[in-house]
Amino acid sequence: MRKNQFLVVFFFVFSMSFGFGQLASFRNFSVENGLGQSQVYCSLQDHKGYLWFGTRGGGLSRFDGQNFESFTDKQGLINNYIYSLHQGRDKVLWVGTNDGLSKYNGKEFRTIKVPRFENHFAVFNVAEDPFGHIWLATNHGIFTVYGDSIRSLNNTLGIGERTVNAIFFDKSGELWFGTGNGLFSAKRKDGIGSWNVTDHGKRSRVMKNAITCITEDQQGAIWIGTYGDGVYVYNRKDYFRIDLKRELYKQTVFDILIDENQTVWLATLNLGLVQVDRKTKEFTMYSERNGLGNNHVRSVIKDTWGDLWIGTSGGGVSQFAGKLFTHYSTSSGLGGNFIYSIFRDHSGKLWFGTAQNGVSVLDGGNFSQHNLQNGFEAVKVKAISEDHDGLMYFGTEGQGIGMLSAGGFSWIDPTHKYYVRQMVCDSKNRLWAATSGSGLVCITDQGKTVKVLTVREGVIHMRLTSVYVDSRGLVWYGSESAGLACYDPETGTSRVLTKMNGLSSDAIRSIVEDSQGRIWVGTAGSGINCVSVGSKLKVIKKISIQEGLHSSNVYLMVFDLRGNLILGSESGLDVIDLNESLEVKSIRHYGKSDGFLGVETCQNSVWKDKDGKIWFGTINGASCYNRSNLQLNKTAPILSILDVQLFYESLSTKGFVNNMLPWNSYRPFDLDYDQNHLSFIFKGINLKNPEGVEYSWKMSGFENKWSPWTKDQRITYSNMSPGKYVFLLRSRNEDGFINPTPERIEFTIAAPFWKTTWFILIEILAGVLLLLGIVQFLTKRVRTKAKAAQKEAEFARNLLELEQKALRLQMNPHFIFNALNSIQGLIGTENETKARYYLAKFSRLMRQILDNSRNATISLEEEISTLENYLLIEQFCNGHRFEYEIIADLETESSFIQIPPMLIQPFVENAIKHGFKYDADDSRRGKITCWFKEEDDGITCVIRDNGIGREAAAKNQQASNDPHVSRGFNVTKERLDLLSANSNGHQVRIVDLYDDNGTVIGTEVQLFIPL
């Protein structure tokens, strides 16, 4: 080993020791942040939540928690040197300056006329009496405001023209004022305008001091700040000091604040901010060493959220947010502000590894340094650990691992030039070190044995970033680009988990174990992963920006005593509250505005004490997180609608000045129909956590649901319809507390004149009159056309009936000729009986034809009877060469079914005439079958014969040179065509019938007649 010859006693004797205090959670604002000037003499919070700071030359600065806005003489202030601020019960802001008085009504500044004096008129203090009158403490005495001017009360009070520094009304209405010569009080006499004045300097010589400020506590005691003699309390009987140990000896106190906890805060000339615990009588000083902007403090106020705002002379404004975080830096005694590693040893000392300046040790509130001056190297200390024997180990950047033992400080030679990233000691006293470039290192036997595990021994990568030993004794280490590995020192086996196996990234930065034995892995740019440990390593949960992290670039991880997972990144801390199913319940972020002054954390630079305090190393020092000081923010943001814009221009520029009230309030306003594009700009003041404010809104009359919560501070509605609207706005803080009463703005968008009631009534009346005229005209026209159409329809109907009768009569001559010719043949053969029978049948058939011809329709029963008579006559006329059959397959009585007359006969006639012309050697006997079948919406009639078929019949007709055309068949088709003009669906289908050999065996006519 390389060993420096320093005994441990020598080592510590020559360590530089510092007794600097810790930094409190101060957040400082000055000119570079937008403050008008660095000397802040007075402070105030108005009813809208804004902070106002009066400066010496920079005018007024208004602060919303994020941005400053300055008001000077250019905006109407009488003077830019501000001494005092007061907001009256009428919400008017009074500004006392070095040369006069201004007031601000929430819209504009106005100047109050003051008497002319040889020198300036300085207003040091402003107070309000029980009647709402404004009183002024000035360099020319006491004045009160009447309208837009002021009047002197010096003669009334009998004090003459003298400088009055402070003025105050107590709860009983008694007036107190302090001058350069002491304390005075005054009570009204029974008469109006008369006062009994008491000079307290005559009662006690200590009250002859120059008085700077006056206030009252809850018990009614008067607290008096003096110039050069600290603070006195008057309990209505005696005057006494509060600093029993003379803590405020010869100190000037410019302001006194007594909060709701009866804690007293004093603004002093050179002690900074002094806290007085009235119960214990203890004094706590907060100065520049603790992070205060300047030791010269002029004012102190407490805001609605409980934070203190301290105005300093030269250091701007400091915000004191309590002690959730305690910060340490070089001004506190640290050797450097880059804190790369933190470790608490067995004796309780807290070690901090710094950049280029060795290590710092915090012991009993004092820092000591180990650097070049006492044998340590000027090198970055990236890791610190301790073995079971009490030896301290320091992992450095390029110098390997150093060891501090009873014999002094020395280097472990085999690790020379190693770049150490993290170190941890396991339960068997083995020190494990993750290095960048040298793999995984195991050190035992007080540094005498060094075992280096490289890629040859199964290490996944030589450039490692982190190492962790879990409760099972397994060694976990992460690499820069090869994922995560789990090494079992007892078996020498390893398991690897990479992006291909489910990790969100192979770039690992931090490793930690939860109470259930699950391993959490922080990555570079891809959030965190939860890994279950079993026979296989499995990623069971991933959390990134999408789930609410402020950054996915995780530098460190630690669990607090409540099981919350805390992540450190370049933007601060995220505290993740998880349920049993590892679902994210909430994520609370802490940045600079929350007291975490270091902001950017260093990789794996974290330590958790047994009492739950957690130490974080940052690039700006070290911060201690004490969750026991965390308080829920139960104060909702104070909400204001800053502006309403019409087509992106403020209403104030659109002629709506009279609708704009002070302090961002609005009267209901009316808009024209084309003024329908509105934008609302708003702000919720939450000085505890300005970035944590979210907003939700609803436009009543346009939508029924509140919008989702968002951080947007502007919403635009376009193309709004005419109607009455109420814009409702609410906000919530980081802990979910919502302001109880939404802000609201009422307005109306008028309807265009053509949509107004009177115009619509006129339109309706005109429309009715026009409609009546049109109806009358159309009625007359329709009647005229109807008469003409009626005549045409009657003529067409008569013509149709005549045509149908003529067609029916056209069939009769042909049939009569054939029938009479056959009967004549019987008479010629002297067969009179048979001739009479067929003549009777023929005459009956003729009567049926004549009767049916008079009707458009006949019953199916009559049609079948006529058809049967016709077939009988044809059978007789053709020498009984065929037989026939009529079948009626009907559910309805045939007498109730109506069809056109003589519709079937032509098809039967055609079958007889052409179908039964068999060859001489053909012995077949003809047969005609007619059957009627009832369908859903009509009657189907099928006429089937067993004749020679249509093709053979056509050849026979051609061969015989017979020019005869079947007029009955064509006439029937014409009838069907004519009837189809008035009825839907008449159909005629003719098919040839064949046997299995393809021989023609007849013809079938299918006729469908709808009912």
C-alpha cells in the first residue's frame, strides 16, 4: 500500500474545523429575478394573494410567486423610494414614499395632495383607525387623509411638527406612535376631535429611545422596536426587555411580526432575522450564513400559506419556508458544493465527498476537512463506505480507493487509477465497488485482498455505474449500456436483465430494494423499473414521465420510513406514493421553490438516517430532508381572472372599461352577436408551491361538465352562439385543495336582429300571408288540373273498357266457326240426339262468353265452367283425339276469386290446334291438363299438354304453308299487356317439356294472375 505517514490523531488535529451553521430553507429573490431594486424596506400581501415590496429607488414590485411586475412613477407613483405599505378595509393600497402618498385601487395609481414644506414629505408608516380613516407617520408629524388631500393632526395631538417613525392602532382603538424621542399613546376624549396624549418617556426612561416599530400581541401587550436598544414589551403596567441574555443588546429592530403561534420574528439592522420562542425564551438567528439574502433586514411578513417573506437592504427578498429541507454549502463549512457521496459512520459522523477538495465531516454541528493540507488528495470522492472493523473507504475519480485506519490514511495499491462509482459493504464484511472501466471489485481483509471481476469472470460490462447488496446477500450492479446483473457471491453465478428482457433502458444509474425484497432500478432517461426476484428476473412495473415523473433521468433512489420512493434528478426530487399493487397514488415534486435549494442531485449521493432524515448530495451543496416537518398545504390558491380578451384584445380596448372593476373584477357585460370569440387569462396564487397550481373551468350555458385539471392559464371559446353565459373558474394546489368559491364572469351575447323575437314574428306573419296566397293559387290551379285530369281519366277508362270488350269479342268468331262446322257434321250424319246435345253445350258456351264480355272480371268458378264447356266442344270437334282434366287446388272458394274472363281459353286452343298434330305412326292420344293453384298473392294457372312441342309445331306450320296466325293467343297477350298497365306482376311463361332422353313430350304454359 501507498501510505502517508499520518497518525489518526495528527490527522484530526490538523483538520480544519468550522462552526458554521446550517442553511435554512431560504429562497432569495433580487434584481436578477425581476425585483425592482435590492433594498426592500416594506412588504405586504394583498387580498388577492400578491406580494408587494417597496424598494429604495425601484418603486413597487408585485410578485405572484413566479414573476415580478414593477410599478414606478411611470405608472403613476408619486415617488420611487418606498417606506411603507398598507391595504385598507376598502381594499385600497396605500403607498408611503420619500416624497408623498399614493393610493392604488386595483386599476390605477392616484396621488394624494400633501402640504408644501421646505423639504420633502416622507411617509414612514401608514395605519388605519377603527373608523377606516388613514393615518400617516411622516417627517412632519402625524396626518390623516380626507378625500384626496391630507390634514395635520400635530396641533390636535399637541406634538408639534416632529418626525414620527411609527404609528399603530391597538384593538381598543388607542393610538400609538413612536418618534425619535420616545413612545406616545393617545385616547379619544368624549368630545369629537379631542385626545388625551401620554408620553411614555416620562414613565420610563427606556421609552425615550428612538422608536422604529410598534405592534400588539394576542394578550394586548404592546411590542416596541427601537433604534439601537432592541425590543421592549409594555404589558399596560411595566416596560421590560425580552432578551434576558442581552441577545439584542445595542441592536436596531425595524419590524416585529408575531404569528399565530405566538412566535416573534424580528427584522434587525445587522443580526438578520431573529426568531424568539416566547415559551422557552430562546433566540434563533438567521443570517447570511444560513442563506438569508442580507443581514440588514427591514421588514418581515407572513403570507397566507405560512411562509415568511423578509425584505432586506441589499439582498432583495428572502422566502423562509420552514425546515422541511436544511441546506449546507461552503458557507456552512463544506469543503465544496459538489457533493458526490454521503455516508454516516458507526460513531455518527457524517462524511461528504466533494469535488477536488477531499472529504468534509459533520460532527456535532461542526465541519472538518480532509484535503491536501492533511494528507488527502485533491480528487473527487465519488463513494464512501465503512467496513465492520470501522475502517473508512473512499472511492475516487481516477486515484482508486483510499482507506482510513487507526494507522492513518493509505491507498489500496491494486485499485490505483480506478474510477470508482459506488461502494457498499455486505454482511460478510466484503466491500464491493462498481468501477468505470475496471469491472466489479471485491475488497476483504481490511484492504489486503482485492478481487477484480471482469468480463472474463462473467461481468456484463467493464463500465459499471452502481452496486447494491440486497437482504438476500445478492450483489446487484448496473452498467452504462449493458443492463442490470445479479451476482451470487456464494455460487459465483450471475443473472442478467436487459432491455430485451423488459427493462426500459440498458443505461442503469441507481439500484435500491423495497421492504418486499423487490429491486428498483433507475435508468438514464427512461424512468424506473421494479424487478421481482424469483427463479427468473422479471420487470413488473415501469414509471416514467407519462406516469407523472418530472424527469426520467434518475440519478438516485431511496425509500423513506413510510415506504415512499424518492427519486433524485436534474430537476429536484420526486416523492412517489405507491399502493400495494404498485400503482402510483401521487407524485410530489420538490424543487428550489419548495426549499430544495440544491436542485440537481448527484448520482447515488444519498444517505438515510435511522430516524428517517435523508441526506442528498447536489451540485449546490447538501440538503437534509426531514419529513416530520412536512405539512399538508391546506390553503387553496387565491384565484384571479387577469384579463378577458375579445378576439385576442383586452376588453379595456374594446369599449368595456366601465365593466372592468378594480382588482380584476368584472360587471356583467353584453356583446353583439359577432363578438363571439372570448379568451380568459387567469392566475392562481400559491406562494407555497407556485408550479403546483392547476385549473378547471366551465362555461355555464355552453357546457355542463368541468374541464379536466390542467396547468394552462388561458382558455379560448370561439364561435359562441347567442345566449347568456357564466364563466366559472376554480383552482387547486399541489395537495388537491380547491378554492371553495369559483371565480365567475357573467356576460350575454345578443342574437342578430334577424333572430330577435320581433323580427321572427314579422317573418312568421309575412310567411303566413305568403303561404296563404300560394295555397290559394295552388288550390285553384290544382282544381283546374284535377277537373281536366278527371275528364281525361274517364275517357281513358271508357276507351280501355271498349278495347277490352272488343278484344274479348275478337276471339268468338274463330271459335264459333270451328264449333258450328263440327255440329254441322253431326247433322249431316243424321245423329240428331248428339247434335242437339252439343248444340245445347255450344249455346251455353256462347251465352257465357257474351255474359263474361260485359264484365272486367268474373269468378274463377265461372272461368272454369266456361273452359270446361269449351274443351268439351273442342273434344267433340276433334273426334275425341285428346282428353282433358281441370284441377282446382284452392283454399278459397272459387266463387270468391275474381280474374279477367277468357284468359285461359286461347292457350288451351293453341295446344289443341298445334300440339296434337302427331305423325301417322304416332299412336299417342292427346291430353290437356289445367290446374289452378292459389299462391300468397295470386293464382297460378298451368296448362300442360303432351303434344309435339313448339319447335315441331312451327315446322309443321311452315311445311304446310299455312299463313294462319293464332289470333286468340296474340289477343290474350295484348290483353295481359293492357291489364299490366293497371296491375303489377302479370306473368306468362311457356316451356317445352322433355323426358330423360331429351325427347319432347309436350308444352307447359304458366300463367300468374295477381289478386
